[in-house]
Amino acid sequence: MTANEIFDLINKHPVFHLATMDGDQPRVRGMLLFRADENGFVFHTASTKDVFNQLMANPKAEMCFACGDVQIRVTGTFELNEDPALREEIFNHPSRKFLQAWKDNGIDKLLKVFVMKNCTAVTWTMATNFEPKQPIKLC
């Protein structure tokens, strides 16, 4: 599978599970991706969430996407992105209408945007279940 095929699948299936570390305890939760491309994997959360503090303490993480019969695990390092243009793009995107209430209530500063960089992916299917993993460089 190529990097572009992976980006295409992930952007069509934006729900993922994110694994972070809380001290020495792994934590996993479901998240919603904003987008993935050669510039990185973009998602957002609130500064009041545990996931925000965990990524600030240890930015290494792994995402797992279920894309039909293909599972894609992406490993990399998250960076906090404070670009106002990206924040506005997220707030104005049709898939993020639920964030409008943050702006309406004056709590839009809670929105924190992360971009995963230095990404590699491994894919899994039932057909490749016992084959060695072949990491694919993404970003």
C-alpha cells in the first residue's frame, strides 16, 4: 500500500483510537481526525482534556484506524500547532459545526490543534495477518 492510498483510506475513515502515555500507564480513546496528508495528521482537543496534558508531557503516540477490512496504525510525534489560519479552517469546516458553540460561548481558546509528524504506518488485514510488518513513511 502506498502513502497516498493510506491517506485516502484514513481521510474516508476519520475516526481513530489514540494511544498516549499517562506516566507509565497507557491510555486509549476514540478521536476524530481533521485531515491527513504529507504534511501530517491533524486533530484537535480541548486544553482541559487529559489527552492534551498527556501529549504535552510525551508527544509520542500511536493512532489506529479501522478502514473497512484494513487496519492502519500510524506512529509519530505530535506537535502543538497554534497557526490561527488552521484554527479558523477547523472552526469553519462543515464537519466541525459542533465547535461553533465554543465560539458562541467565548471558550474557543480551549481548542488545541495537534499535528503528528515523522509518521510511519503499518497495515493489517486478515490476508496479511502473519506476514512481517512493512513500515511505510508518511510524513
